[in-house]
Amino acid sequence: ILERQVLWIVPALNPDGKAWEQEHPDWRKNRAPHPSGAVGVDLNRNFAVRWGGARALDPLWRASTADPAADIHEGAAPLSEPESRALADFFARRPNLRAFVDIHSPLREILCPPYIPAGDGLRFARLIEGMRREQDEPYRGPTLR
């Protein structure tokens, strides 16, 4: 694959949040201070796609995404966080990027987006199954969403 493709590996997009999570399980945000005294933005919700769409109530978490103290706070605006901007810039500078794999799930699941075409979906499912076989404690999956 390396003869035909370029692979980029980003070991950690949120190193301060990950370091904090090591001592504080279930932490899911960065460590950006908020004027209210709260800390952190959930970087998964800091992108323009669906930003603000669940501000009243996130049905999965049953909490407001606008509350800076909430586990799922989406930030002041789309791409308000340097980590989110860095990833968006990475994509913008690579318009021919064909795939993106993000390994970070605290849910211990391997998820694929629902819009993957059938043939590619089967290839992703086989790849994910191979990843699961190589892990000491396999994630559940593959789950196509």
C-alpha cells in the first residue's frame, strides 16, 4: 500500500485532554479554560457539521451541548478550538484525501459512517475485523452508522 498511497499518522490531536483523561476516566474534552470557570470543549462536537444542532438537548447524552460545564460542550463556535482548526486545515490542504481513520473512542467501539458505499463498506468491515483480532481487548464492532 505504501508504494501507491501516502499515509499520515497523527498520534494525538488532543494531548492535554488525553493526559488529563489518564487520571480522570471518562474525560472527553480538551483542557481549554472557559470564562465561567469550566474547562474544556468536546472536540468531536466542535466542527461545523451539525454544530449547534443539539444545543437544547443532545438525546444521546440527555444534556445541553451549550453548557460549558457539560461533558459534551461543543464550544463557542464551530472550529473555536485550535485542535479542531488544525484538523480542518489538515483536510483543506489535502483535497484528494480518500480516507480518514480516527482511533480514539472511549466507547470501545469501531464505527463507520453510514454513507460508505457497499463495496467500500465491506472492505472497511474486513479491515475493522482484522484490527479487532490484533487487539488484546477487542473493541466491539464493526458497527456501520
